[in-house]
Amino acid sequence: MEVLKKKRTGPVIFSEYKRGNAIKKAVSMSREDILFELKDSKLKGRGGAGFPVSTKWMLTSAAKSEDKFLVCNADEGEPGTFKDRVLLMEYPELVFDGMVVGGYTLGAKKGIVYLRGEYEYMLKLLEDYLGEMRKDNLLGDNILGKQDYNFDIEIFLGSGAYVCGEETALIESLEGHRGEPRNRPPYPINTGFLGRPTSVNNVETLAAVTHIVVKGGSWFAKLGTDKSTGSKLFSVSGDCEKPGVYELPWGTKISELLKIVEAKDTKAVQVGGASGFCIPKSQFDKKLAYEHVSTGGSVMIFNESRDMLHVLKNFMEFFVDESCGQCTPCRIGNVKLLEGVEMIEKGEYTFAQINKLKDLGRTMQLASKCGLGQSSPNPFISILENFNDEIFNAANGGRNGK
Amino acid sequence: MFVAEKNALSEEIESYVNKYGKNRSALLMILHEIQRKHRHISEFAQQEVARLLNIHPVEVYSVISFFAFLNSNPKGRNLVRICQTISCDMKGKNGLVKAIERELGIKIGETTKDNKFTIEYANCLGLCEVGPAMAINDQVFLQLTPEKAVELLGKVK
């Protein structure tokens, strides 16, 4: 695939940056200073869960071990998310410099990029880029002349499993096992890859770290809201004139985003990918932020012509496919929810059954082992509740009347 | 399988093991290499990998069966994967699928008689803003029409 180099602009991630600058700055600082900058920035993990980066890195750097690892989670599998693809293809310097800074801060000697199998076409490009970095001593031994600062990056190719975006499943797969999530605790910060302290960070998080190191934590924290600082990359797709990746400050309203991407006749917006929530028109004044509508950046837009039950069916088929099958609530629950959608489709349901299935969904949210099963009922519950008129009541009985 | 073939495969797998190491954590990368070259990981290949990494063959099989991109049964020489997730679905993935099925005379999940193509659905390829998207082996193609998709298949050897 040819690299579609677009001129992108944005307040943080897409702002000016010259390769190597963050590393130069980092080697002149102590590890503690970098951690304090991150603390000031209040940067939270960009994969969706939103764990504070400074806390994760403080715990990992405090862990005592010969070997530590920094893993860049580029297993971007959430439907409707493609920001990591854009970052890796167009801004590899941000991601890799962030990893080198991370390695220095944590005391890790090895960084691993877990690249999803679907992005195999990037492999050569990224390997070549790492080769350039090694040539310029931005990777390798005694980086930029700093004594005993050794760090190298390896790219590991995933193999088409959505669940491997979950950090412990990712580590299992790195270790050569089935990508089934582990129980947490212990967390990877103590017992990660090969039982060593490991920090798993999203691609976008590492890119943000690069900018924070150069420009300072308080510069970053000026943007966004109090609890969600900085900006976020949104992957916008679906019914709009200008789909693509947008960098917007946290706190942007959904309606504002719709205006920017020139969406018309919008009926619903699915925020956070298949595992996210479906927001109806009446709630478009909600803000995108960890404390309001939290998201890893996927925004899918549906206009008035779309059949929301069809959308829901597509999501549930996805989860039935991608459930790893390890725990019962997720393995069986998703199949049952999909059956429910098919029952509605055929008009062969009772409301008692639908309510039971919503209960089952809430059970899955509580009882599933990892984030997949805990979040897969979200679209089922939010679409059936927010679009119940369309699905059950419209035209004298919705699908019943058809 | 002929002895000569077996020996060649053994040697090939040994070269991967030398490249990625004998640790269990090298397993997935080794399987990738075999999959890329042979489009499947045969029982014999599984046994060889297990022998060289000093693990039980069923461990290798269990990893293969987990991942969507690894398979133990042979597939066609070229793997065509059409993204079925909602953004590509809304941009007309059904049209692509129907056109390709008509043209090749097979259904999704099947392999052509001449063993040239296997067609499958893929979950989100991460190309949602430029859908509908399709992958032929490790190459991806964007903003397809049924006509363009069929034309692309014609160019594959």
C-alpha cells in the first residue's frame, strides 16, 4: 500500500516534531524528572481504559528486576479504529522515540511492538525505519552517548485475534501461547512478559509521551478538560463527507465533531467501537472525555437510512467470532445475545425474552474475565434501549408489524 | 509427502528456529514464516516445530487453532479476505462479495478448484475510512467497487 501522506494538523500529536528530539531531551533529564513531567501532564492511556501513564510507569520503574520490557500495543482491532495505522505509517518517529524514552524511564532494555497481523504490509517499512534509528544511534548501545543506556526495539507480528489487544492476552501470545487473557492481579507491571515487569502502552500514548517530554507536562495539561487532559485522535468512519483521523481536544461535543466531519442526517453515533456505546441524536451534546463519553477513539456515524438492528447484528457477529472461549459468560453469552438479535429480526420474540437477554448482558459485564466479555453487551443494551422505538414500536409494532 | 520434501521442510523450519531462537516465545513468528510460505502449517511441520522447540506437538496445534491467520488445512495459493465489519458493510461490502463469488464460482470460505483462490471474511482491517476494503495475501486494497475487486483478482498470478 502506498503511503498516503496527508498534511495533518493538530494541537499535540500532529504538532511539529523532529526525529530524535525527545530522546535528546530525555538523556539530559533524570528518570524521576520524566516521571514528574508525565504526572503533571495527567496523561491517561489512549487505548480506551484510561489508566494514568505516570502511575503505570512509576510502578514499573520501581519494580526490581534484571529485565524489564516495554510493549507497544499496536494490535488495533476495535472496529472503526485506525489511528494507530496512521501514526505508524506517517509518524513512526513519534511512536518509536516515545518507546526509547519509555525504555530509559523504566530501565527496560527491550521494547516490543505487537503489530496486528492485518498490518503486515507495514512490517518492512517499520523494520527499515528501525534500521535508520540504529544507524543514528537512537537505538542500540549507549544511545546518543549516554553511558549504559541500551535499548532496542523488535517487531512482533500478531495473527488476527481481537482479544490480543487485551494486555495479558497480548503477553500470552508473545510468549508463544494461545492469546487467552490471564487473571489480573498480578498485573503486567509486576509479572508481565516472561514473568518480568512489563509496561504495555498504546501507540497513541507513546506518541503523546514524545511530545510531553519535549514540550512539558503543563503544556499538555492546558488542553482538554480537568480529568481528561490533552487531545485525542478520533478515527471517524461511516456516513459523513470527510471520514479520517482527527486530532481534537478532549471535551469536544459529539455535535461539534459531526460538524467538522460534515455528517448530515445523523441518527446515531457509535463511540468506542463495537464494544462502545451507541449514542442517539438526543444526546449529541455529550462531551467526548473519560468522565463523559469515554473512548479509545472510534467514532462510527449512522445516518437516518441505516437499520440499527442490522448494525447491532454486525457487532454481535463480531464478538461471537472474536470471543476467545476461555470463560463461559463471554463464550455463551455472546451467542445468546446474537440469537436474540436474530429473533427480533424474524419477529419471533417476546419482551420477556428480550429483558432476560438484557439481564444476561449485565451479568456478562460483571462476570466475564476480561474486557471483551465485559464490554460486548454494551452495544446490545445501548442500541435496544436507545432505539427501542425504531426496533420494537415504529409503524405499529416495528419488526413485528413488518 | 516425499522424503525429499520432508527434508526440505525440516531444513526450512530449522532456519526459522535459528533466526528467532529456541524459546517458546519464538513460536508465533516461526509459525508465521511457515504460514506465509506454504499457506498452511501441515501436521509434519507442526511436529518439526515442536521437536525443535522441545514442546509437545499439541501445544503447537493449540496455538494454530487459536489464531485466525494460521491454519493446519491447506488453502488456496492466494488468500482473499473481505472486511465484513460495519463501516465496510455500509460502504457496500455485500456487492464485492457477490461479485467475487459469481466470478470465481465459489462461496465465502471455499477454495477454487484450481487451488488459486480461497475467499474469506475478515474482521475489521483497520481501513474504515477508505472502505470497502479487501486484502489479497498481505496487500490491502481500498475504496473498491465490485468491478475493481474482480479486476484485481484477475491480476493475481
